[in-house]
Amino acid sequence: MNERIAIIDGIRTPFCKAGGQLREVSADHLGAVVAREIIARTGISGEQLDEVIFGNVSQPSNAANIARVIGLRAGVPQRVPAYTVHRNCASGMESVTTAANKILAGEADIILSGGTESMSNIPLMFNKKMVRFFEELGKAKTTVQKVKVLLTFRLGHLAPVLGIVEGLTDPICGLIMGLTAEKLSREFGISRQEQDQYALASHSKALAAIQAGRFAEEIVPLPVPPQFKSVIIQDDGPRANQTIEALQKLKPYFDRKNGTVTVGNACPLTDGAAAVIVMKESKAKALGLNPLGYLRGYGYAGLEPERMGLGPIYASAKVLERTGLAVSDMDLFEINEAFSAQVLANLRAFESTEFASQKLGRSTALGAIDPDKLNVNGGAVALGHPVGTSGIRLIITTLKELRRRGKQRGLASLCVGGGQGGAVIVEVE
Amino acid sequence: MAHYFSLSIEHGIGWLTFDCPGEKINKLSASALAELSEMIAQAKTASDLQVLVIVSAKTDIFVAGADIAEIQNIDTPEDGYAKARSGQSIFDQLASFPMPTIAAIDGAALGGGLELALACLFRVVSDNPKTQLGLPEVNLGIIPGFGGTQRLPRLIGVQAALPMIISGGSVDGNKAEKLGLADRCVSSAFFRSEVVRFCKECGSDEGRQRILARRQSNVKGQWVEALPFGLAMVASTARRAVILKTHGHYPAPFVAIRSVVEGLKLSLADGLDQEAHRFSELVGTPISKNLIALFFIQEELKKYTGVPAGVLARPVRHSGVIGAGLMGGGIAWLLSSKGIAVRIKDVNWNAINLAYQSASKIYAKLVENRKMTRCESQLGLNGISATTDYSGFGTAEVVIEAVVENMEIKKKVLGELETHLREDAVIASNTSSLSVTEMASGLTHPERFVGMHFFSPVNRMPLVEIVPGEKTSPETIATVVQLAKTLKKTPIVVKNGPGFLVNRILIPYVNEAVWLLEDGAEIADIDRIMEGFGMPLGPLALADEVGLDVGYKVAKILEAGFGERMAVAPSFDRIHQKDDLKGKKSGKGFYIHEGIAKKPNPDIATLIYRGDDHAISSEDILDRLVLIMINEASRCIAEGVVEKPEYLDIAMVMGAGFPPFRLGLCRYADQRGISEIVGRLDTLSKTAGTRFVPSNALVQMTKVSSTFYS
């Protein structure tokens, strides 16, 4: 990248466990709230925007090209175009890096980027047999034909297809995401105990951040439609009374017999949205803005789908090489906690010379990550992981924390279902 | 000649085009009707004419109706009867035309316009949303007099016709086709060619039969009329519906029902004559004159800007609302529903959520009543955002302040607000009675500050009082007047002063009701008498609705501003001290409220300072309540609080629910006679209190024997 991209400011909704407080709220509404809010807070008007880009994974059928729906709901003028990007769990991050490309290519000056996800609203679907049944019934003309079709009905027709399970199952290796984490736990020798300890720490760090009001800096409170009986002020994932004993009691969820991954040491399904406004550093200066921070560089990398959880190290290697920076140049790290096992596997890989030489083609390890600099305000195990949104949340959280600490540079990264990783390096000055 | 109509014949189709010269609409004035008569006669003699099509040259208008100014000038029943008969005879010419006649309607066909179409053999309408067919005469206190009450029920059946006639509502093209009112609804985009196609179809006998058969199959429920008591049944149902809606204050719907029902028992010719008689009973009556005058004032207000010509209003696309109470929420709904972005600010998110709640309730209700689509309501709700600081206020062109009615708090909030806005943003205060000039005194830019008093509930009350302070600039006034119009409200500029206009008149009326309680009147009697007068709610029920605390506060402000004549009744003080007596919102006030039901609160009696109980007549109750308002209204006019009596009257109709059939306080006083009013006030000032001493303005009017409207 020849010029840094300024991130003027970032905002997100509270993250809420799917099926909970935001179950009635659509992804486009969540997106519209953050889009409107970031416009209000930055003072950049909708008229100044050249594009709206949103990341979204589950792509609700009632809001095709959800970015366009969000733009119009947020009051962005109709003449400003919009499109949706999908890089699975990195979709939110993709909305920012795609915007950076577009700006550096001279195709746009100011872009509103965001991510949104309502995992509550991923549909249950009719199975193939039921769909066929409906088709036949539709074709039947006479009463006799109709009765004939009706008689073919069996209760089994009603067994739903769970969109969420299908979405979280890799179609190449056939593993559900939790089992890819189990694979890493075995290959890197990460015990159940280690994972639970990691999860507990995530909760306590997140709680401390909430209590200190740190997340309030990035959250816009959300009055909850349709009836507005409540306002959500903060994330509802972090548990105050979380104990190691309680975590240890949980049964493994994906490999019930010999597994180590539980719902306690993995991230919950989550609803939430986030948005930023981006432009060239020089443009921000010309407008007299004081950006939250800058995007220094980014990288995406592909790997084996069954080891998708290692995505961060591959992507980090790429962005470090591109920017000429080293792990030691980073003041903070955010690695998305899809699974505790997967984050811990990355930590081992970062410091492993063997991994570096075998997988990354390097003679030395990428560099050990100081645990005190990693996910200092907790991570997705506690906060949740709205898949289309997390990538942006990591960028916002990293930049706000760098500013609080008076530090300069951070690396934010996540693993991506399907066997990819994404990483960005952000700076505040 | 040929000012209004032109006739051209192409391929056997005679196009009789109505094009009122120099007007945007077509209306059936006496001279237009006379010319129509000649044109029909002329068409009759045209040798190559096979079908006659009546069509309009105006966009979105077929015929908007009769000339209302001409109706207003009818003073005697004889004149009314003659006018109706003459119109009927011209339409009869059309009805008896030897060739098929078609009304081709691509726009509004209302009143006389629809009656013209009904006299044709066929009606072709368009799917243009502006295509509306209706008979709104009852809204002007009269009934259709050119055959509407006779031809419509004969065409579509009495069950479909009666509701249209007595409600004055209209139907669109598709609905008209479904009712059998139109023979075909065609695309507006290809209107002319579709009409030609229709003409070809009705060129043959069998084509005509086919069209008539289809029409017959669309008309539903005519079997009811065939029953022995069918007509009587339908009529009595209609009468009940009218009473429910108007409490019997408006005679026109009842006369319309009679005209329809009686007419159906007669031949068409006799029915028409009967209709003309009934029309003549209503036209020229005070109620009709009042409703017509109200219509003209409303027309005048459409062009109202509140400022001298040349002052331009600034467009508003982004707005802010400070204070997320009931009013704030209602105003946020109003702005967002018209596509204006709204940013709400309050001190905490629970308060903000209440604003979302009230806005979403109004949206939900509109969707439920099919006044709005789900998409529109969702988009509207998404137009509202909120904050506890002033972030996002930098883009607002107008900010409406709706915090608690307290001068100190308002001044503090406004001072704070001003620093967060762009220099040319207008700040409007939704105050109901505080001085706008004083509120502006702490501002760096008082010229951009103005009062903008919405009435509660915002979604239902059409009036907005625009209150300039001493330093308010004309641009600021123009901007909020235009904004109020964009919001589909009726803005009226009034002078800054305690209670502005409507509350200054209305609160003494509520206060007087409490004085009446002290003098021995009963809660239920007071309200019943005023509801009988035509007010939607009696004064005590109104006080409960508004909130006794709110009403009391304004009453105190008025007392401080105007002194003794506005002294708050001592019992009102005592009632106000009871925390549980806040009116409907606390469940108890002058009434005990249970859901929508209410009964007089027996506890109130214990709080009333009863003087010597003496029987108080209904006349006295009514006059004390109405005349206290008239007395104050005359002062408002004299002091120039409002530009003219017409605007005062419409403000009372739109802001206080004063009965439209009486037009307003000033008109009521005129119709009753100013000297009689002054006489009654004199008497009351001796028996009921010095607050009834007639105003200098009224006394002056009697001296020169003038009236409010003269």
C-alpha cells in the first residue's frame, strides 16, 4: 500500500448472544443503526460518500445485497452505490480492505465500510423432500391429482435443514468448525485445561473492560425494535460469575467422546454490527479530521480447510512481509477467538521455528506473541463472534486500545471458515 | 364562445374536452354548465358522431366539482332548488343522448364532476392514484344536488352508495371498477388509446351488452334492497353510523340518507326533483355556510407563508429533537415519517427509548390501518437516531427543543445546544406557553430562534402555532412555517405572550369549568353540555386527557401574565396538590379512568370549595364556558396575537377541536350577535365574577355595530 488509509472513527452495536435480546432484530436494521451513527459521529455527511460496503455472511433472503439496504435505511443518498462482500468470518475486515483498494485505485474518496450479522435470523429450511412435495402440489390441477400428492406426505418431510449448521460445516473437508478446532488441539497438544483457562481469562478481561467503560467508547446503545421495551447498553456475552469449575463441567460439544472443545471455551453465536468511515490519510488531513487511526497494510492467506483455525499466522506472515514489519514492532495483538484451542495453536505456531520453516517457508519463527499484549480486553469467547462483523470490531478495538495506552501499532487477525486467514496492521499516529 | 369545452370528432368518436381557461382544475360553474348544455345539443346534430366521450384537458383532474363560491352565494331555498334543477336538466340531456356516452376519467372526479360522469352511459377510469371518484358534498354541509343521490344508488346499489355519500370519501380507479361504478379501469399511461378501444367495443350492441353484463356482475348486495324492509334496514344502519361519527351535529348526512331512500321509491325523474328539494333545505343554512367558509380559509392557508413575499424558507433534511418525552417522540415520528432524518438527544438511554416507543407505536398503528406500508414504517424508524451528547447535531438544519416546560431548564439547554449547531441552523422550541423572547435572551443568535408549538397528540392534532420572539428573523419564520407544511400540519403565526393563542383561550375555559364546580355544577353535566355544543370533549374530560399538572401549570402562567381575570380557581390549586390526580395518565382526575371507560371521580367533590349551592341552569353553564373564550378571543384579535379572526377560528378548530360546523369562536359570536354577547357578559360579570366584564374590543364593536368577520 503506497499511502495509509485513515479510519476516521468506528462504532458498533452491543454484541448479543443469538436467540436472545436481538432475536427479533434484522441484520439490515443493525447495519443501518451503525451506519447512521458513524455518519452522525464523524460529521461526514451521506452526500460525501462514494460507496457503502458491508460484510455479511448469512445474507438474509429479504435483504439481497444487504449493503444497499443498509445504505438507504441509514439515509445515505440514493445516488451513492453499495455492495456486499463475503469472505466468511473476515467479511467485516474485507469491507475495510476492499474499500482501501478502491480508494487507492482512485475509484472513491470516502467509503462507509461495515459488517453486520444476525445469527438469530439464519433460517431453518424445508428439506428437499418437502420442497419436492410443494412443487408437485403446485403442479397438480385436479382434485384427484392433489389428493394423490397429499397422500405422499410423511412426517419426515418436516425435518428442517438448519441453515446455521450447514453454514458452519465445511463443504470440502466435511468438518463442522468445532471439529477443525479439535484437530488443532490434538496436533498442537492443547489440553482441555489450557483451553478452559484461556476462556476464563477472556471473560475476566472482557468484564474488566466493561467495568472500566472501555467498550462504551465503541458501542452505540441499541433501543430494541419492534416494541422498544428495552435498550441494550453493553455486550451480553461476558459472564461475571464464570468459574473454572463451571467450565470444566461442560461436556465436549463437537466430539462428545474424546473432545476438548466445549461451548464454554468456544465463541457463542452472536448478533451485532459495526461500521467505520475510511479515506486516504491525505484526504483526512485536507478535511481537517482527526482519524481514530490508519490501516498500514493487510493480508489474506489460504490454508487447509480442516485447519482453518491457523489462518491468523498465515495471514500475519503475509502482512508483516508486505509492510516490512516484525512481530516485535507490534504494541498490541487481537486474534479473534473463534475457539480457545485455535488461538492457542496460533500462539504456538508464531513461536515455532519448525512451523515457520515447514509452512511459511521461513528460516526463523515469525515471533512469539507476548500474552500481555494479546486480546487485552477479552475476545470472542466472551464477547461473541457475529461472523460478518468481527473483522471490523477487531480493528476498532485495537485502535481504541492503542490510543488509550498511547501506543502506536497493532495487528488484528482472524481465522476464516473454509481455510483462510485475514490480518491487518493498524497504527494511530 | 367555446370557453370551456371543445368538440372534435375523429373516426366517429366525439371528444368533448373540458378545459377551464386559466385554471389548473375544471369546475362546473354556471357558465361552464350553460356551455356544456350547448355543446351537448351541438354534438347531437353532428352526423358522423357514433359515441360521445367527455374528457378533461387538465392533468390529474377530470372535474373537481361545482364552483363552491357559487354555492356559497346561494341564500334562499328557492334559489337552491332552481340551481339544482338547472344542473340536473343539463345532465339529463346527457343521460338521454341518443348515442353512447362515456366519461373518460384520468384524475379526480368529485362532486358535480362525478355526477356528470354518472349521467353518462359508461365510465372509463384510470389507475392513476390521482383518479378519485367521490361525492364530498356533505363535508360542505350540503348533499349532491345534480343527481348524485339518485344515480349512484341506482348504479352500484344502495349498500355501496350510501357510505360513499354520507362519508364524503372517495374511491380510486380499481375500487370504482370493483364497485361497478366504473366499467373499466385502464392504465393511465395509455389512457387515450385504451379509451378508443373501449369506444370501439361499445360501438356494437353486443359489445355494449357485454360491458353492461360485466357491470351488473360487479354490483353486490342489491338483493337487500329487494327485501320488504331492506331499504329501511340499510338506512337505519347508515343513520347509526352517522350518529356515532358526528353525534348528530351535522344534518347533511341524514338528509342524504333520506334523499337516497326516498328517491329509490320514486321514478328517476321524481327522485331528482325530490333531491333538488332536499338540497335546497341545506344550502344556505348557517352550518353549510360555516363549512364552506372553513374550506376557503383552509385553501387560503395553503398559500400562507407567515412572512412577506420574497423571504425564502430553507430546506430541511436533517433535524434534531432535544428531549425524548411524549412530545419529543411524537415529533420524531412526524419528522421521520416525512423522510427527514431525526437525531434525538436526551440525558439517558431509557428516556430515549421512550421516544422510540411512542414513535414506533404510531408507525405500527398506521401499518395496521393500512395507511402506510411495512417498508415505509421501517424506513421511517430507521430515520431516527439518538445520542446522549450532541454528536451528529452539526448537520441539522432545524432542531426542535421539547424538554420540560421550565424557563430555567430551557434556557440552559438552549444555550448548550447553540454551541453544537451550524450558524444557520434554526432552533425551535415546542413550548406551549413560555415566553419565546425570554428564552432567546441567552442566545448568541436569537434571530434563528422561534417557538413552534405542536399540539398533543402530535400525530392527530393538525395545528402548529409558530411563535416568533422579538428578534426572530423572517427567514427563520419562513423555514418553520414551510417545515410545518411539509409535515402536513397547519401552521399559524401568533404573537409571543402567555399561552400564545389557543391555550390563552382554552385554559380559561377549563378553569371556568372548575369555577362552575365551585358554584354547584356537576362534572358530568358540564362536559355533557359542552359535548352537546359540539366540542369533542368537555372541559374536564379534556383536562384529564391533557394532564391536570400540565393544564394547571399553564393556568398559573396565564394568571401571572394576565392577572385577576385569569385567577386560577382555588379548588384547582387543591386538586393539583394531590399527586394521584393527574388525569388520564395517573388513572384519576376529574374522572376515574378504566381503559377507555371513565366515570366522574367522587373524590373531587371533597376538594371543591363549595359556595352556596344554587341551581345553575344549562344555559348559564354553556354561556360561562363559551363566553369566557369569546371575551379572550376578542382581546387576542385586538392585540394582534393572530392576524385575523378567520385564523383564530381555524386555530381553535385545529388546535382545540372547536366544532367545524360552528366554524369558530368569532363566527359563533357574530352569528349570535355581538350585542347579545356583550349583554350576557355584563350579566355574568355581576353574577359569576368580574372576569366576565366585556373586553374593550367587544364593547367597541357594539358601539360601531361591527362584527369579527366584517
